[in-house]
Amino acid sequence: MKYCPAFVFILSAVSLLSGSRACQEQSDGVADIMESTTGLLSADEDCIMSNGRCQDDSLRCNGSYLTGRCAGAKTRRCCTEYPIVKDTGFCSNIDIISRDSWGARRPKEVENMTLPVNYVLIHHTVTQGCSDTDRCMFVLKNIQELHMQQRGFSDIGYNFLVGGDGNIYEGRGWDRIGAHTLGYNDNSIAISFIGSFMLDNPPPSVLNASRALLKCATELSVLTQRYSLLGHRDVKKTLCPGDVLYRTIEEWPHYGGTQ
């Protein structure tokens, strides 16, 4: 089939016009993406200025998690390169390093616990110990990953942990049901000492910190005034919290003995 020159010219013009429109649409699409990306980066600037990166807070963070510095969902938070230590402000007699400070991942689910409770359960983590805050935070992240990924817990199992640096670290906190002692998870506060204490006792500063935490818990009415303090081995056939630490807590006020 043959077309006259004029018709061919018209077809070419229409083709060019269509191509021009398609290019314009592609250009507009790229511009929209660039504008959206630029806006996101601009909103993340506070995090970037803190030497951090924005990520979902269900992921492991090498530093600390900061809230309100990232665009998007509430679960998209700023993970700093290095830890930023902050006290929870719960207790006047001792600092408790917050979950965000040690870079805790978001729990899969949360169950509230009715307060006050009648029991304190003492554990040890049977992991490497730690003598400085950075190392303690690193060990805490590993414990949380062990509990969540291998044991299928929704979060780190304990309510609080005590580091070899003499600091208290927030685990599930005061009013969350734990995953530490069958039959006591919903009516006790679990305090776990980082390390293994079969042969050695924690340093005096560590023991003093844990007792200060107990005093604060009674003042906040988290514990009843006549609470009972137990070692994990008092309610289950286990070596936890270690022979030496166990002999120590037997001398503490409120120790309740084998149940």
C-alpha cells in the first residue's frame, strides 16, 4: 500500500507528538519520585545529623534508637551509630538505662501485667559478662536476639538486667508480662544478672544496684510490701542463678526459699 507524501508527513507529526507526550510523562514521573525522595531525606535530616540512619525498629541497631527523627511510620526510627545513654527517670535512687538507649528491637507483642506483684525472680543470663556499658549493651542485643529468634519469645525475657558495669538495664520493664519462669511470668519481676555466677559473685556495685532497684520497686508500688524474693532454682530444677549468687540472695531481706 502506498501513501501520499502529505499523509506520511501527518503520520510522522502525530508520532512525534505522541513520543513527546510520552517523554514528558516519564519526565514528570521521575520528577515526582525525586521530589518524594528529597522530601523523605529532608525529613530524615535530624537523624542524619545525629550520625544515624532511619530504619524499621524491628531491626537490630548497633547504637541507640531515637524517636521523632525520621519520616514515615512510627516504627521507622533513627538508629545511631554509637549508643546514647539515657536514664528512664523511674527511680530517684538509681539510674535505669532505657530500652532505646541499648538499642532494643520493637517487641512482637506486649502483654500488660497487673501491679503490684508478689514475687521477684533472680536469674543469671549464662552469657559472657561485661564490665563497661558499651559491652553490656552489645551483650543485651545478643540476648534479645537469642530470646526472639531462637526461643520464639516476643521480646527479651526479663523485666530488668544488671550489668557488670553496675548499671540497671530496662528489659520488658515494670508492667509487662515476662518470659522467664513458668508459673511466675505474670505475677513477678524478673531481674537477671549478666554473666554466669556459678563460681564467682557479682561485684559489690552490681549487687548494690540490684538492691536499689528492689527498693525503688517497692516505693513505686510495683512490688507489694511483703513480696517474696526467689532464685530461679527455687521454683524449677535448674542451676540458675548460679551457686555463688544464689547463696548471696539467700541472705537478702524478703528471701522466700523453695516454693
